[in-house]
Amino acid sequence: MTKKPASQAATSASKTPASKRGREIAVTVVGVTQIALAAIAAADLSHRRSDEVHGPKMVWSLALNIPWAGPLSYFALGRKDPTSLPRFK
């Protein structure tokens, strides 16, 4: 068993394999996308009047906490005019 010099051992231990680094980046992108989607849906819901939303706004605000399904269902089903852009004031 050969021993690596201390400087070489520290360098090789700190390197992350490319596949693991790629997974970390992918998970980060997916997480940031989910948070952004939920934030946009929450902002849109808060700026719409109750008569512009299918069902109670309180129920939709709770549904937005369900990852992916909540914000996507709000944009597809929750707004009375699903083709309109998100509304911000």
C-alpha cells in the first residue's frame, strides 16, 4: 500500500465526481424552479379578486404548498381565465 503525499490526498478527497456534481446541480435547478413557480402562483392569487378564482382563495393558498401539483393546478384550474398572464400590481 503506497501512501499519497498529504497535498495530493487532500486535493483528491475534495474533488467531487462529475456525475454527483451534475445531480447536485439538477436537484438545485428543480428546487429553485418549484419555489419560483409556487411564489408566482401565490403572488398571482393574492392580486386576483375572489370572483376571478374558482373556489375559495384560502383553499388555493393551501393547495399551493403541494409541490408541483398545487401551483400547476392553480394555473390550469384555479383561475377563471387560465389563458391570462399572472397578474401583479
